[in-house]
Amino acid sequence: MWRWTAVAVASVVMPLSLAACGNAKAPPVTLPLSTYAITPTPAVASELMAAFRTFKTANHEMLASDQIIASDIIQPTVVGPLIAWDGAVRRYYALANYQLVGHPSYAAQVSFQDGGSYGIFIRSVHGSWSMTGSPGFPICPGIVPAAVASAWHLVNYAACQN
């Protein structure tokens, strides 16, 4: 008799406990309030390249057929994007540089001059990367919040004072 009671109790309690576990909310993700640089992953690098291409083609600054590759950022030894989390505004920032390869269109060749090969990107906590524009050259600290510029070690060149 006790076996039937145990089976009956288990058949009621188990589904209720599983339902309760399934409906439980995950604890909120706590993001730091500090600002720091982040090492990019290949997936993030691909997302940034796609956002760069989307921005440039939407603004008729390059054709969808133009080929690009990741290039150096600020130092010849750094390849790929710079990424940082800014806890004050709860947003990710990225700076990436691309190089045209193959036989680029005239629009792309013009667009990539004078720092047009660089892109500034932002992403909210749960959003996707979007390019906000090209910073020009030299890359000045004022293109991003001061804490992000500091995390990236951006230099305030004389030309940045203009």
C-alpha cells in the first residue's frame, strides 16, 4: 500500500516541482560599473565586420561586392578590434579598422581615405553592434567616453586639439 501512496505522491509532486523550476526567473546579470578593455572573440570580430559593411553599403560608401579584411588598429602589432565595456553608461564600445582587398569600387577607395577605414561601434547590454561612424585620422580620445579612451590608451595628438 505504501508503494501506491509513494507513486501517487511522486506523480503529483514531481510535475509541480518541475513546473516551479521552469517558471523560476534567472537571477539578473550584474555588470560592473567600471570601464575596462575586453579581448575580442572571433565571433565579435565577425559581428563588427558585418556592422561595418552594413553601414558603408547603406551610406553608399562601398558596394556589397567590395572585399575587406581586418587591419591594424593603432599599433602595427595590434590586429583586430578594440573593445571596451563602459559601466557608467552600460554600453560596449568598439573601434575597428579594415583594409580593402581585391579590386575595390571607386566609392570604397574614396570612402576609405583619411580614416574612413576605421569604424566606431556601440552595443547595448542586450543589443547588437551598430557602427556610428568613422573617427577620421588621427584617432583622437574624444571619439569615445574618456574612460573608454583611457582603457584603449588613446593618445591625444596635437592634431586632436583642433
